[in-house]
Amino acid sequence: MTESALLRLLHLADSALPVGSTAHSFGLETLAEEAVVVPANLESFLRGYLEEAGVLEGNYVRRAWNGQSPQSLSEELSARKAARTARDASLKLGHRFAELVNGMVGFALIPNSLHYCIAFGCAGKAFEIPADTVVIAYLHQSIAGLVSAAQRLMPLGQTAAARLLWNLKPAMIQASHVEEVSCFNPYLELASMRHGSLETRLFIS
């Protein structure tokens, strides 16, 4: 990978990228409110997330990088996301990510109606970043976003958060290489569906 491609990847995978990801918890807020997910079991929860949702989205990153129709992939992934709030959040993030990238390069490089993971895969391919690296980077920023959300939802200090993210790196690598996708994550989907019923909410989803 060239130095230019590396810098572009670091830019695109930065958790501070202004696409709105900090406004979404993808059901984690519900589980934290119900005390189902707490600091003591957060790492285990995120490992399970990587094994299911991480494997699923990583697969779509790779398929988009491989040149499959991004619109068809996005329709397929929408059908796999049962919770409307999580589905809409993924599409909104993809739209904002595409707008940002297109604005930076000055032309329509990526369609703006894709799920986030698919738009990320398309960008990785366009900037000639190796597929394996793109998938791992996407998974890392996804988990980093959930850890950041957890810090706002529960008593999780900076050191504990950093250690948790460090410990999960092998699981990210493992998830990035799974080719057979059979995602079954009803617990988080149901939590996303219940999110709108919370009396007070920090996140949109």
C-alpha cells in the first residue's frame, strides 16, 4: 500500500470523521438503560457483535470492494436489517460518508444512497487500498464508535475503554476473514426496535 493510500485510509477510518456516527448507538443505549450491558460484560458483548454484525458488514465491505453492484448490495443488506432505526442509521451514515468523500475529491466518486459499509468498501477500492485492510479499518472504526458511545452511557473510563479496544483487535481480524455469512443477532435488533420507547435518549438509534 502506498503512503498516499495509507493516509487516505487513516482519514476515512477516523472516528472523528464528520458523518454523524456519534449520534448512533445501534441499540446499545437500550441495552445500557436496561443494565443488560455494563462495563463488566461490554468486551464480551462487543466480541459477539463482531462475530455477527461485524462479520456481516465486513462481508459487504469486501463485496463492494470486489466490484459487485453497490445498489444491489445495499438493497440486499437492507433486507437483512430487521430494525428500521438501525437500517435507517446505516443508510444515513452511508449517504453522509459518500457526500463527504465526493466533496473532498470534487466529483461523484461514490453513490450517495448506500449503506455505510458498502460506501466504505467502494471508497477503499477507488483509492486503491487493499481489500483486507479496508475491511479491518471499517470494523475498527465501528467498534471504536460503539466504545465511544458506551463511555457516554455507562461508567467506563478512558483507560478501560482504550484497553477494551486494544483487546478486541484480534477479534476484528478474525471477523474480517470470515467468508460464510450467517448473521443472527436478534437481541441487538430488538434493542434497536425498543430504542424509541426510552423516556430519555442520548442517541438517535
